[in-house]
Amino acid sequence: MLGLFRKELRDLVRQPRALLAALLYPLLVVPLLGAALDRGAPAPPCLRLSSDATGPLARAVTASSELPSCRATAGNRLSVAVARDAVLVDARDWRGPDRDLQALVARLRGRVASVIAERMGIDSAAAATLADSVRIVSKPAPARHGLAMVVPLLALFLAALGAVYPALESGVGERETGTLLGLLQSPLSDAAVVAAKAAAAWVCACLAVAVATAAAVAWLMLDPRSAAELAPLTAGTVTRALALVAIAAMPLAVGALLASLWSRSIREAQQYVMILVAAAVLLAGSAIGVAGRAAVHLPVADAAGALAAVLSPERAPVPPLAPILLLNGALALALGGLTVRRTRRLRQAL
């Protein structure tokens, strides 16, 4: 089986159509995705006083905020309610990073201490006490539509494509060229043939995702605003992310090989594998909304949900790796059994 696996990898190098397609897609898709997600310069934050914020304290806060009025812009909104002894900041309409929100509140607190003391005629101690009363009473809901949600979809999409192209070449492609006939006449068992071909497709899928990861990291280094939407890309984070995608790619590689061997032509196989790619993306998307909050317990989807939790800057809890490995491994073995049966029927039809 090991010799057949090496033969499959050599075929990818000697006839690099499948390998080039699997590797060129990440290099093209990642910059296009970056351009699509480039939302331009972030809208400046603005200040909106509550309707009952009247009096000298409200006017002093307005003057000391250093933020434009919401009447002039539709950017990130901070609603400020001025109570008798406190300045309450409602940040439910804030859409920027948490650290920017904290920085604005700290700036507001500092300006309250320095400016209000002068305008209201109170001493420094009272101004400091009033400045300490500036606090956030409502934090914004965490955004669920950032890069941490998009990257798992892209990773599973590229993993599926990376498995599809070598599966097409080693399945229906070899069947059309006649090389599969000679392989099935060899003494190798059906299980060994399927395992070697599926392993080669899986390796190509992992390689495609690795190339996409390198391209994404390079893109993030050029765009600090995008990097802020992801957890810090340490070696541990990247390793866990690649491991999750590799686990999810196992059933995708076997499923692509099954669709290839089941088909009578390349065109028919392409229709089947495109359904497989769409299913992978849909399964990944089903896990995004509950990433870090609940277990999805679906193959491919649970890996995508865990990947979203790993990449999220909100530090969502990452599900344990063992159930994800067992679930995806079980599906890969089940699909492998169907692929072995299909290979046996092809051998018997010779």
C-alpha cells in the first residue's frame, strides 16, 4: 500500500494539473476575499447624549468628549446618559474593537476630570471623583460576522477543493485513461487501493489549506485592521487550526474519491464533487453561529465550529479534539467502506 501511495504522490508531481489547481485556488481566493472584506477606513465614533441629559454637566461632557455628534455621522455610537453623580456610557451600538472602546472611555474619563472641574467650578478632588464615575453600563454584543467566522468557511472550501482534484485524477481520470484497469488486476487488495488514493487526496487537501494559511497570514500582516479581528496568530493557534482542518478533510477526501469512482466520466464526477464541496461549506456554516457555545455534533461542522472558536478574539472555549477526531474518522471509515465496495465491483466487472 505504501508503494501505491508513493505512486499517487508521484503522479501528482508528474501530471501537476490537480496539484496546481489545488494550490492556485488559495493564492487567488485569499486576496480576493481580502479585497471583498476591505471595508475601507472605519467610521469615526460619535457621541449621542440621552434625551434627558440637560444641565451644565451634560454640556461639559459634550464639550469634553472629543467625539463628533451622531447627527453628523453614522459611525460607532456611544450613548451617554448624565446622571446626578455619574456619566453612564451605553455601548450597545458600538461596532469597533473592545480596546478602542476602552480607550475612548478612558479619554472621556480624563477629559471629565480636567475640563469639568474648570467649567463647573469644583475642586480637583471632586472632579476626580466625578471622572471615576464614568463607566460602561452596557457592552456591545460580540460580532459574529468577522474574519473568525469567514476563515472556517474558506478553509473547509479549500480543503474540499484540494481533495477533489487529485480524487478526480486518481479515480475516474485513471478509469478513462485505462491505468485503473492495470491497477485493479494487480494483487493489491481493494482496501489498500482505496486507502492509498484517499491518503493522497487528503495530503493534497492539507497542502492546499497550508498554502491558504500562509497567504492569509501574509495578507493579515499587510492589513492590521483585519488582524485585529482574529486571535493572535501564534504557533499554537496556527497548529490547532491546521489540525482541525486536516481532521475535517479526511471524510472530504474519501467522499471525493467515492464520487470519482462512482462516476462514468469526468463531467459526471465534477457534478457530484461540486455537491460535496457545497455540502462541506453548508456544514461549516451551520457550526459558525454556535461556535464556542454548543456542540454541533456533525462531521466537518464540529471541526469548523472549533476552528471558529480557536480564531475568535473573544477567547471562546474550544471543544475537545478527541470527539471531533472520532466523529470525522468514523465518517471517513464509513465512506471508505462504500468506496471499497465500489472498487470491488469495478474489479469484478473486468
